[in-house]
Amino acid sequence: MGYPGRAQGGWMLLVWVAAVSLLFAEGRRVRPPRCPVGCTCTKDNALCENVRSVPHTFPSDVVSLSFVKSGFNEIVGASFVHTPALQLLLFTANTLDFIDEDAFLGLPHLEYLFIENNRIASISPYAFRGLKSLIHLSLAYNNLETLPKDVFKGMEALTKLDLRGNNLICDCKLKWLVEWVHQTNATLDQIYCSGPPIYQGKKINDLLPHSFDCMTAEFASYQSLKFESISVGAFTFGDDQYVVFAQPFAGTCSFLEWDHVEMTFRTYDTIESTSTVVCKPMVIDDHLFVIVAQLFGGSHIYKRDPSANKFIKIQDIDILKIRKPNDIETFMIDGESFFVIADSSKAGSTTVYKWNGNGFYSHQSLHPWFRDTDVEHLEIGNKPHLILSSSSQRPVVYQWNRSQKLFERRTDIPDMEDVFSVKHFKVKGELFICLTRFIGDSKVMRWDGAMFKEVQTFPSRGSMVFQPVSIGNWQYAILGSDYSLTQIYQWDTERGQFVPSQELNIQAPRAFSMVSIDNRVFLLASSFKGKTQIYEHLMIDLSN
């Protein structure tokens, strides 16, 4: 016989162990995430309304998620890493104004992204990074004025983009989008430019990349020279470029050359002199001459001696005519070489000198007693002219008489007393001049075929130089000041005027010159009371 009591007890023990094991297993089993507070969930969809942040947990079978009237202002990075199964994501009627970097990271299956009727004004360049499966993106009816360059990069599956209802400014920052529209396979609804005026109301889809002028430039500080200077000039001799500064306090002409290894300007040579105001280089038949104008001790002409590798004085300039030189201009007429010195003394006379094969001789004295401060050589109607500026009269225009081989007074520039200097430039064949006044208004004037007429005025506060400078297709005018910042203006072709471009901090600027070396362009700025400065002209692409 068996033992029924023991059998029944064993069976009960097994049942109890099984029950305990089942309860333990139930305790360890992970419960599926519930629908977050503020959200309504169905089998595969979740709708969140008035939530203050993106919830981190949703039922695992949710593939469609919508946010309506939510209270958060941005979609922060990695907001949806906990819902990798999403295929559709929608934001509408929210207060969103920013989409952060990697906002949709961890959504490899997302195909539809709608961010509509919000307040989006800014998007990170990498906001949509990783959305390789996205086929439809809508950013419609937000506050977007621009989009970061290449924000859609990597979205190879994209077939539809909706940007309607934004205030897109079709400037250089959006040039990339115009290029992208012409290259992508995605379709784009017709969207219109809200600005600038030239493109306002036009369809972005109809714009062409080459219609955007996105290149600008600036002068960036490059090298500071530890000396004061009052004039500067750049010249070519042989196959090399040089610059020369007149240093009145040191009494030297300082010549610099470009160091192609160190990429800086270095000392080349000097000419010792006294109270130097102008060092003017002049190349004639492969020989380098330098006219050195001095306030005291007379002015002289030097010649470069290649065998001795130095400058040698070859001639003195008549001290009875040139007593207080202020400016020198060199020029050629019918193959003959000339220079003219503006004399600012009461007893001196502005004089033209001519090269005769052996030296320079006085060719013509233009007028005595007028205290000339500047002389400018230019062509008017293909005829050589000089404009003399004076502290005692209006600027006077002289024309070359080819039969007599002399300059004759032609006219003056009305209503322009107290002009310190005149410099000329051309834009599309039209002749303009910049007239400098120390106090008052400096001016730009245009030659109309018979006389110079005013184009534009510039307030002058201690200005001793108003220098036009041409670099490729860029035309500038630089207005120096002893009491304020130096102003750089850039020519606006559409307006036919100069517009402000940049400010430079130069102490008492007196002259500017350009030099181009190794495909780089430098602005040389002489300073009468501080360090002489060198700036590099840099091109900037605004579409980047």
C-alpha cells in the first residue's frame, strides 16, 4: 500500500512553488510604457496637447506623433531618441521659435515631418542631421527669413519641401537655396521673396544663382611699421615691387621690399635727408630716379646705382623756385618724362621739370605766389591736364598745349575755396575727382564735358587726404581725419555715389597707396603722428 497523505502533501508543495515562481516572474516583467500625461494614444498614434516639454516615453507601437498648442519654445537636441519607430512627426499651432542641432537624432524611419503654423524664426544648420529616410518636410507658415546653408544636406530621400507662408529674404545668405532648388530632385511649392526690394515679390523658384552679387571686401590689419611717415608710394623696378615712405622726423626715405618667405615687408634701402616730405620714385629707361623733397636744405634727385647697390645724388633742385615743396607728380607726355613740384611758400613757384637724357631741367613755372598745396596730373578728353590746389584760390585746371609744349590755364573749379588736394579716378570711362578740405565738406565731382559738377559731399573733420583707390572692379575713396576715424567709402554703381564701407583707426593719416604682390593687394597708410600701417584687401563671400 502507498502513503496517500505524503502524496497529497507533495502535490501541494509543487503547486505552491509554481505559484511563487509565477508571481516572481510577473514582478520582474517590464510593463509597457503608458501614454504620457497630456497625450492621447491609440494603437499606433499619439496626440499631445498643451504639454510643456517632449515626453520621453510612449507606447512602443506608436509610429505617428503630433504636438498641438504645446508650451515649449524649442525642439532641443535628441528630443526623440526614445521613440525610434516614428514614421510621422507633426508640430502645429505651437509657440516654437527654434529648432536645435540634432533635434531629430535617432529617428531612422521618419518619413514625414510637419512643422507648420508655429513661430519658427531660427534653425540650427544641423537641425535635420540623420533624417536619411525623410521624404516630406514642411516648414510652412512660420517666421523664417532665412535658412542656414546646407540645412537639407544628407536628406537624399527628400521628394517634397514646403516653405510657403514665411518671410524669406532672398539675399546672399539664401543664395545656396536657389542653387539647391536647381539641383535637387525634390519638388518645392511656389514661394515668394519678401525682400530685398530688387527681388521682392519674385518667385524663389525663378531666381538664378548668378544673379546674386555676393562678393564683398574689407581691409584687414596686416603689418604695423614702427615709424611716422607723411607720404607713401609704390613702384615697380625690374621685376620687383617696392614701397617708399617719407619720414619727416627721421629725415629719411625708407624703401621696403616684399619678403616672399616671411610674407612681410622688410627694409630694402634708405636715403638720408632732412625734414623729408615726399620721396617720389620715377623709372626712365630702366633707371630708377627718386625726387626727394625737403622743407630745409633744398630738394634733390637721386639715382639707383646697381653696381654700388645704393642711391647716389645726381642733381639739386633750384632752391629759388622750390622753397617749400608739398607734393610731387610724375607723368609722361608724348613719350617724354616730366615731374611737377607744388610749392606752398609765398616766394616759391610750382614748377614742371623735364628729363633731357642727362638730367632734369626746369621746363615751366606755372604761377608764383599762390602757395600751392597739391598738384594732380590727369587726362581730360585725351589731353594732359594739371589741377593745382592752393590755400589762396580755388583749384585751377591747366591744359597741355601740344604745339607750344606748355601748360595753359583753362578754368578753375567754382565754389571750392580752401581745397587742400585733388585726386582723380574713373568709373566706366567717366572722370571724377575727390577734393579734400581740412574743415568743412570734402567733395566728389564729375566732369560733364565742360566743367566739374558736384556729385556728393562728405563732412571733413581734420582731413588732409581724400584718396580714391581702385582694386580690380572695386572703387574706394578713403577720407582721413586727424580728429576721428578714417572713413572708407565704396562706389555704388546703381546710385552713382560712394556708400560707407569701413572705418580704420589711423593717427593723423597723410597718404594712401596700393601695391599688389603675389596675388595679394595691400593698402599702405602713412601716419604723421603714429605707426605707419599696412592693410590687406580681403575678399569675402557673403553667401558662405
